[in-house]
Amino acid sequence: MSNTVVVISAGVGTPSSSHLLGEQLGKATQRVLAAAGRPIEVQHVELRTLASDLAHQLVTHVPSPALTDVYGAVGRAVGVIVVSPVFNASYSGLFKLFFDLMDEGVMAGRPVLLSATGGTARHSLVIDTAILPLFHYLKALISPVGVFAATADWGDSTSQLSSRIESAAREFGQLVAERPGTPMQDEFSTEIDFADLLRGA
Amino acid sequence: MQIGIFTVGDITTDPTTGATPTEHERIKAAVAIATKAEEVGLDVFAHGEHHNPPFHPSSPTTLLGYVAAKTDRIILSTATTLITTNDPVKIAEDYSVLQHLAEGRVDLMMGRGNTGPVYPWFGKDIRDGISLAVENYALLRRLWREPVVDWEGKFRTPLQGFTLAPQPMDGVPPFVWHGSIRSPEIAEQAAFYGDGFFHNNIFWPITHTRQMVNLYRRRWEHYGHGPADTAIVGLGGQFFMRRNSQDAVREFRPYFDEAPVYGHGPSMEDFMQQTPLTVGSPQQVIERTLSFRDAVGDYQRQLFLIDHAGLPLKTVLEQLDLLGEILPELRKGFDQNRPAHVPEAPTHASLVAAAEADRVHRDELVAAVDDVTGRSPYDTVGAGEKA
């Protein structure tokens, strides 16, 4: 049984505030679950390193070995933390591409914590207006508290970023503990009864 | 081991000259390629079927019938026959005629077709792809095997008292392969019937191809056709050869970079590493091709795609000359350490012999004539008929 939470961040800079937020959410989730007696591993995926692989898959339909590994890891994760920078009032194209090219059903029923970063707090509704519908469509199990971090939040104690991260991690950790994502079944190990296919089942 | 070529019949601009062959030129090129394939000693020529530009082969049996008249020995096959959008009755009729004209040198590879708009043009829906493949093929099998067919299904008008004309040659239907890149249902279908399974082995890593083939082999055994390593497996593949590997790389790169499907994607070097594409010397093609066996086990048919992406006919014919030259080496390699119980791909002759052996076997098991009625047990009305 996997005990890995995968953090997908779509930040493009190095260092990137999306990656930083993902790291903090991952650590906070680890603490919450360790305290509940369920230690987890956290695997970080930075989509910027997979950008050309994703572009190639878009036009050739074939995932690179690196992408195959990442999609496999998501398919086994007990939970997924996603972080996108805000581009033009929505998630970035790179972020969308990763989920567009994912096999159907991988996110279904899998706990997911939604988060985003942006230049100003005026973008903070992007989680509700853009990211939430995407993960509803993917039938993910969406954690009730997301985190938006504006640039200024990182230096402003009144932004309560740390406590917002803690509270998001608490809700997400509880979801992972109670309803962990289950490994995707290997499509080649599934045994279909051909008689069912013949009957049109 | 059968070694041959398959073509999808794309009409693509040659990126090095900007010249686009006409449909007429490509159709005649297909015939030239097929006859050359026989001349260099290949075993199989398989032709695609498409119903939309930029492809020409909308009527594969017309083309293959013409090729049959121009050749003597090579097996004519398809890559693939659209079992989804074609009427199975018409497939049964067309390929029965072709089988007679070609003296049995015919088999088929079933495929679904992945172009959404083509389905509605034939009154179908791509979302029913698997169901269509399952129902249509089940009917096709009966049409080729039962003298009178009563049938009712979901996708086609019912048949009452239908008899296929002409019946398959020698009462033996053409052997069928099922091609699929990643649908386990199709591997299952091939295994269920004891038919062949073909993986195109062009776009995906061989590790993926292995998963599909292993599923088919496992289920072949499950359905009682024999041990997994006796299942009938075919693979695709592609190469571009020149005596000097640098020349091959230099000459093929512009075609690769602009190729339909994978062009404008990964670099040729990445693609060669991640997929079975080999661009290099004859020796490199031999080594790479013989390595497929390590992934999927001893198999029965290897087909190469060599005429796509705008390659001019002259170049394709040169590729066939080179393939002919390495053919003895490839055959020797495939034969090496091949267990005796691994069968060859069925041919018309082997299927006729098997049917004959089966008939003799049944005669030995039961009395030829019933003591009371004086009738042979084989005089009974056909399976599809009502007494």
C-alpha cells in the first residue's frame, strides 16, 4: 500500500513561489498525519521540468518515460496537492496540460488539496472559479480548504499564510487518513470475461 | 517467421522537395512496392484502409486483388480492416472473393479506426468502437463458418436465412489478426477466438507492447488454445537504412521531423531510444529487430512500415532492396533458439491441412454411418438452419 502524497506544482520560476507553497503544504500534511500515527512520504513534481515532454505528448499521444513515471506515481498516491500560479485569471497552461494528458479516472476519488499563487490577493478566487471546476470534472475528492498565497503574503504576518497552510493541511490530512486514494488498477492485469463483451455488457 | 511490410497509404508531401504525389501516383506506388516486396523475398504485404484524405486506400480489396494478379507467392493482408464502420457482410463477401482470386494468399488484420468523423459517415459512433468490433466480428466469423446464418444484433439490420456467396476457399476462412495499440478488450478478443494479435509497435515503447502481448498470451492459454508461448503474435516496426548509419540519419531526419503523427514532437534520437524506430545501418536494423523477441517472446510475424511521411517511391524501393539483403540474417536470428513447439503463423495451406486432420480425427471417433438410420452424423442440417 502506497503512503505517498504527490505535490504537483506548475510554477515556472526558480525559485518558484508555487513550489515553495507546495513544499510547505507537503510538510504540514506530513506533520498532521504523523501526529495521527499515519506517516507519509511526500513526492514533489515540478511541471516545468516536464514541459517539453508534455508538449510532445500533446502532439504524439505518447508519454515520455519520465511522464509515465509521474502519472504512475499520481495513480498510486494516497493524496495529491496541486499548486498553480495564476496566469490571466486562471491556472497556467502547463498545469492544465498535465491534467489534460492524464489517463481518464486517475484523479477520481483521490483526495486533492487545491492551492494557487498569484501576484496580488485580487486573484484569490481563482481556486473557486477555475481550479475547483476542473477537479470536480475529474471527480477528485476535493479537500474543503484551499490556500491562495499572494506575493505579499510571504512577508506579511497579518496574511496568516502559515495558519492557513496549517488549517488546509489539517482538513486534507483528515481526508487522506479517512479516504486515502487507492492505486489505479493496471489496465493489463484486468481480466475481462469476453462473454460479457459479447453480450454487450 | 513471416517478415513483411505494411503501409497505411498516406499521401504526404516530401519535405525535402515540396513535391506531393497524386492519389494516382500513390496507388500505383503501392502496387510497385507490393511487387517489389515479393521480388526481394518478403512474406507479407499488408495494406491499410482509410476513408478520408490524406489517405487513398478506401477500397483495399480492389487494390489487393490487382496485387494478387501481379504476384505469385506473397501473402496479402490488411493493416487494418475497419471492423467497426464496415458492414461485416461486405467484409465476408469481399475477402472471400479476394481469397479465391489469390489462391488463398490472404489474411486480415482487424482494427477499429481512430478518426471520429469517419464513423458517422458510415452511420456509426466512435464511442461504440469496442462494441462494434465485438459484435461485427462475431457475425463475420459466423458468416465464414456457417452455411446459413440467422442473426440479430444491435448495430446492423438482422439476417434471416443468409448464405455467404462465395463461400471461403476450400471451406477455410482467411486467418484473422486483431490489431490494437492499447485496448485490452481487443487482446482479449484475439485470445478468446484463438486468432492472432498484432501490435503496431511504432509509437510506444516496447515495454508497453510487451504488456499488451503478455495479456493476450495469458488469455490465449486461459481460453484453452494452448500454452501462452504458442499464441500467434505479430509486431510492427519501422526503420530507415543506409549502408552507412550517418547517411541514414542525415537522409531520414527531415522526413522524421515533418512526419504525420509524431513529427514536430520529440527529437529523432529520443524517439529512437523510446520506440522501436531504427535509423541506421543494416546491422543496426538487424540487431534492433531481433531484440523485439526479448520483449515479447518468439513471435510469428514482423511487419515494417517503410513508405510513409512523403518518402519517394525510389527511396522506398531502395529500402526494400536493403531489407531483402538482411532477410537471411533476420530469419537466421529469429530461428535461433526458437523452441520447436512455437508454431508458425497459420497460412491457407496450414489451415486446410488442420481442417482435414480435424475431419479425419472426428471420423475415427464416431462411426461413419449410424447403425439404425444409415445416415452419417455429418448429414444433419446446418447449425444455423431450422429443421
